[in-house]
Amino acid sequence: MKQESPITLSPYDPITRALHHPITHGKDYASYSFWLETCGDDLTPRPPLDGSTEVDVAILGAGFTGLWTAYHLLKRDQSLNVLVVEREIAGFGASGRNGGWCFSGFPVEPAVLTRRHGRDAARAVSLAMAESVADVGRVCEDEGIDAHYAQGGELEVARAGYDLAKIEEMYEGYRALGLENRVALLDAAETAERLRVPGAVGAFWNSDGAAIQPARLARGLARAVERRGGRIVEGTTVTDYAGGTTPRLFTDRGEVRARRAIVLAGEAYLSRLPKLRRHVIPMTSHMVVTEPLSPDIWDQIGWERREVLGGFGSTGGYIQRTGDGRIAFGAYRAHYPFNSRITDDLDCMEDIFAHARDAARVWFPALQTHDVAFTHAWGGVFGTPRDRMPTMGFNPQTGVALAFGYTGEGVATSNLSGRVLTDLLTETDSDLTHLPMTSHQPAIWEPEPLRSLGVNLVRRSRYKEIEQVERTGMYPEKPSLATRVFDR
Ligand SMILES: Cc1cc2nc3c(=O)[nH]c(=O)nc-3n(C[C@H](O)[C@H](O)[C@H](O)COP(=O)(O)OP(=O)(O)OC[C@H]3O[C@@H](n4cnc5c(N)ncnc54)[C@H](O)[C@@H]3O)c2cc1C
């Protein structure tokens, strides 16, 4: 077995980046994730904004949210003048770094949505999310985007008896909405037909899930937006915005006035704008990926349909079989940076990388016995709203549209944002414009230091809870006091 050196530097840590890619040559964007490195696109930044301008729709951010909004707007009305303003390059944020889980899971579970908004609204959200998974595949097909899209569904594996209650609860959430035809509970034998992992006693399967190579999707979408007449400027920072009869984005390279709307699509990074400082907080997530596995190892593991794979407990994670035959493993170890400060340093957390590699070997012991190397490790930030509910709203009075807050489940949800905003901005009354996210008012986070104290307390108590479950073999009757107090 290969020994992990505790001081091994990831190719994505800031020191290695600086050594290999001096600042004078600009940022090496390929170094921000395995996906960006292998996306096959030229990552040289597009020209920045060249002075003040006026357009129909001005969008902050060329991640999935901004690009899906631009794409669907232009598909609806090619005459629209759409400008996307990006601080770095398209796909630089979470969209170019995530686990590639394009699935219909929504950050607020069906039971909670039902309690807050009623069964019909919860069902409509689930169906709209399923449609988003399909839409991503359809657009890849229509636009010739080779994002390695494979719709094998989502597989959540119970690897201990006490996890069975979790997958039953997931199934029940869909059954209560009358959507049991889209999901299934698998027993141990049925699970093993799909995938061999130690201790698997059953699984929840959701048909509405697809594995993707996220950077290929983001970069391909950017090209599709341009082919449809949209314009993307990169290396241009939005510093503030204003609503009104002519809403505006203020940037470091001029002002963008919008005849119809401005769209704020910067997810976690929106917390950098003074006006949205407490609407969303950045949380980190980190991933590792192996070298391509040999056919022998794949025969042992199975997993032919490339379902996006998840599980619970201290070694739980979000996992995918990549299009080129690797295992990409994302650890459920989020970290909140004090005062929402986002820096490149957050991308590299060696203890989380080591944990992710160890957890991957627990899931797939063949990685250890066959001495499989981990080739890449990276991280990024996603946006978390105070009440976990995404916002997809447009205020026609101010001309400001806002879409953010997917709490780490934004790959398909951002596509839904793009479709919802397209209907709202073109005044199209549809099922989408009545979803609860369109009228949702974002809850405001506490000021510091309360915010980080609270988040870290809940985080630590959740980890403790998981350890306790694994020690005692059962879940506690109710969440810990810290979780209940903070939730309230
Ligand atoms: C490691 C990791 C793994 C994840 N895995 C999954 C997963 O498997 N499945 C899933 O559903 N979700 C996952 N997520 C979450 C998902 O990736 C995000 O929710 C989604 O990509 C958000 O897209 P976005 O376009 O809203 O934001 P981003 O992709 O973050 O894009 C925002 C863009 O705005 C730009 N920007 C920010 N501020 C400014 C400014 N002031 N001026 C101009 N431009 C600006 C940024 O540079 C960036 O390009 C993961 C996230 C991370 C970090």
C-alpha cells in the first residue's frame, strides 16, 4: 500500500500554484479542479468589459446559474441583448469543481416543503427538479456538449442496519407526494447487482439523477450562450448593484445598465457584496479523485450504470464513477470560514483530503489492495442560506433578479433557477413561476461572531451524533440540543 505523507502538498494548494504558476502569468485556472484541468476547453480568460454599456439583461456570474439563465433567455428570445459579467472565468466557482451529481434532490426535503408550503407545492418542486435533470441532458445533446452525462439515477446506500431507516424515510418522502414510480427501495441482493460495497444492506434509488463532468458542462454552456448571441466578459468584478427604472451592475471596468433586469447569480460569492453580506454564507466542500481503474477492479465493483452514489456516516460522501473510469469522492466535511471570507487557501485542506481518501478506501477496498493512486484533490465553496431554502426571485419594480442558496445541491437546481428566471423575466405565467422559491424572502444570517459560533457548534454536534450512532448502532430519538436551538 502507498503511504500518505502528512505533508504532501496537493497540486491545488496555493503554494504549489504560486511556485508553478507565477502571478505575473495570471491564474492557472486548470489547477482549480480535476474537472477544469480535463475539460478540453481553452481556459484563457475572455476579454474584460471595455467600458460602460447598456443591455437588456446583465448577469453577475458565469457559473451554472448565470449561464442557464442566459441560455434559456436567449433560447426563448434570440433578440435579447444578454451580457454575463464574470470576475474570473466561466466555471471558476463551484460549477467547475463539484461532484457532478446532477440529481433531483432539493435542499429542503419533501416533508419540510409540504409542512411549509403544502403537498401540491412540494410535488411541483420535485417534478420541476426531475425536469431539470432531463433538461441538462437534452441541452447537452442539442448543443453538442460532451459533459459525460449518464442518467443512471441516484443511489443512496445503507451500509449498516441503522441506515435502513434513512433510506426508508427518503422513499417515504416521495411516496407521500405520489411519486413512488420515480424511486425504489432495493434490498441487499438488488443493491449488489448494481454495486459491490462492504456491508451494503440496501439502497434507495431515484431515477432522476445523472453523473456529469461539471466543468465540461459549464464551459460548453458558455460557448452555447455565445453561439446564441450572448456576450460573456471575464476578469471583470461586479462591486455593487442598484435597482430602479434602469437597474445597474457597477464593475471595476464600467457600469452596465440593463433595460429589463440584472440577475445576481454569484451563489456563495454573493456574500462579498455589502448588500447581500448576510443573505448567504460560503461553506467549503472538498473532493479527491483516483487514477483510472483497471477493468479487473471495475468487474469487482460493478457500478456499470454510473449512478451518482451516496451514503451516510463518518465515511459517507458524494461519489461518482467518472466518464473516464475513475472514482471521484467528495467528503461530507463542510467548513465555514469566519466572517464569510473566501480565499484560495480554503481550497486545500489536507486533513479533509486524507479523510476523503481513507473513506473512499472503506467504500472500495480494491483501491487499497490494488494500490490505486489518488491523482487530484481540490475544494470550493457553495452558498448556504439561513433557512436552506433557495431563492429564485425577480422584483419587476426594481428590475433585480436573484437566484442562489442551493446548500451543496446546485447542479440541477441551478438549471431550475435559469428556467424559472427566464419565465419571470419574460413575463411568462407558468407552473415554474408559482413555485415557492419565487416568492421566498431570504432569511438573514446572524452577525459575527454569533454566526460562526452557531455554525461550528451545529457542525461539531452533528459529527458527534454520527460518531455516537456508529458506536451505539442507533440514531438518537431527536436531534441534539445544539441543533434544535440553532434551528429555532
Ligand atoms: C466541492 C463541491 C462539490 C459539490 N458537489 C455538488 C454535487 O455533486 N451536486 C450538486 O448538486 N451540487 C454540488 N455542489 C454545489 C454546486 O456546485 C453549486 O451549488 C452550483 O455550482 C452553484 O452554481 P452557481 O452558478 O450559482 O455558483 P458558482 O458556480 O459559484 O458561480 C458563481 C460565479 O460568479 C462569479 N462571481 C462571483 N462574484 C462575482 C462578482 N462580484 N463579479 C463577477 N463575477 C462574480 C464567480 O467567479 C463564479 O464563476 C458542490 C459544490 C462544491 C464546492
